[in-house]
Amino acid sequence: MSDPVSGRDRVSDWRHVLTPLAWIWRAGHAIDFALAMRTRRTLRTPVVSVGALTMGGAGKSPMVAHLAARLREMGRNPAILTRGYRRISREPMVIVRRGDGAPVERTGDEAQMFVRAGDAHVGIGADRYAVGRRMEQELAPDIFLLDDGFQHVQLNRSHDVVLIDAADPLAGGVFPVGRLREPPSALKRATEIVVTNGPDISEAVKLIERMHLRVAVYGSHVIPLQWMDLESGALGIEANPGRVAAFCGLGNPRSFWGTLDRLPVEIAMRREFADHHRYRPAELKLLAREAAAQGARALVTTEKDAMNLCSGAPQLVAPLKLYWLKIGIEIAYENKLLGRITEKA
């Protein structure tokens, strides 16, 4: 009788099957990249791209929001260019002036976070060049932040800020083996690298050193700012929601779980959904029943997920409370990073 196949062998077999598909993905990406570079266009206003090698979970949108806030504090007039992934509206272009509002159906969840923060004008559309040109004509920004822009090479940029997850810098390999959109060699295009989800950035630094990259590297980490009640607003981070049930739909839930683990809350259960998941009434009612059965007093989630909750969500989970966690970002030597990206902008 043969021995059962070990878990390590099963993983090896799985990677053996998927590796040829990763080669095909890389070849297709190389062709797309070459074609995009031939038609690359340049806006009159400097563009700072914030992107990553991975398909999700590096913290790109929170970083864009953070940089927009800092630029606004410096007296700049920033604008954000974003695709508006999974928005319901079919409008080819949506432009929201800083301080104005727009429904999440027109913007998508991540762009809605930028809109509500109110630190930058927000331009949404697949053709970021066309959106940028319209914003230049109507709003005269003095710097663009290109959200999730590392692979959007059709638009020229003055800086390529690339984020790497400290806990998983190689993300398992190139898709479909792992979550990388491009091989690590693509980091040669980066002008700055920010290692996220610190504080231990040693593995990411080793990767950068092995590649002999001459690029400025910065460490960063998430900081919890305050709990937000879906009905009444801010509670303050010192508020203790007690025993909670946590849920999220993120590209990399590990960051959210890690942030919660550092807070004085007791987590009764955790539930993960697909990235950008839109929560239906029946799902929230089921979550509330499961949470109550585990003795939870509240459901907690992320700001991005709060944008995807259905109408009347607090009432659907009652008597449990419904909170989302507002976060911030701290970047080591942030002033140097800001100085670099604004040096000629």
C-alpha cells in the first residue's frame, strides 16, 4: 500500500501544473507592455504613480489617500486618477471636485474613499489620460496621483512609487501560481519603493538588495485612528467595542486582521469575502446571527467594506452595532519621500 501524498507534495504538484500558465501570463503581459509603451502619452501636469507588483492587498489606495492629504497640507492642489474598479455607473468619465460628493455607484468603493476624504479632486475612468486632460482644463491641479498605476504604462509619469508587502514580498510568484502581476524584475522601473505592513521590512530589503536596485526605500505601517459607527459617526480609538465579529473583502485580509490583533478587542470570529465584495441584506443578517451566537456585541469591518454595505445595514444587524475602523499610515522619513516626488512638480 503506497504512502499518502504529503501536503508538501500536493503543493509541488499544484505549482508544477500552474507554472506553464504563469509563463503564458508573463509572455502576454510583455506583449501588452510593449504595445502600451508605443502609445504612451504625457499630461502637462506631473504624475506620481502609486502601484504594486501584486494584484491586491499592498495598500495602494490608503497610500494614495495619505499622500493626497500630505500634499494638500503642503498647499498643493492634488488630483487623483483612478479607474474606479467595479463601479456600477457606465459613464466613461466621472470627475468629482475636491469637497463635492458623488454616490458610490458612480465612483466605486476605493474612489469613494478619496471623495469622502476631501483632500484631492478625483477623476475616474479607464482612459486616465483623457480624464487627466479634462481635469487640467477644469480644475488646474498641480500634481496627479495615479492610483494603482504601476502597470498602467500608457500614461507617462515622473515617479513610480511601488509598494511591497513586508510580510509577503514575492506574493507566491507570478499569477496564477501567486499574486504577482509581473516578475520581481519589473521593480527596476520603480523610482521609490515603500515597504508596507511593517515594522519588519528585512525580507523586502533582502529582495531589493539581491536585485541590486539603486532605489530609495521607505518603511511604512498602518495605524488605527478611530472606530466609526455606521449610524452615529466617530467613537475614538480608545472606545472598546468589546467582543466583536470581524469581516472584510480585501485583496489581502491579513493586514486588517493584524491591525485588529493590536487593538484591545476580543475577536469572536473572522469572515473573509472576495475583494470589492458588495454585501447583500441576507449576508449581513446571516453574519449578525453567527456573530450573536458567538457572543459578539458588534460587527467590525474596514472603510472600503463600509462603502460596499447595502442600504440600511445598521438596522439589518441590530441589535448588534456596526463599526468600521478608520486607519492612517506612518512612513519612515516621509518628508524625504515627499521632497523627492515634489522636487520638480
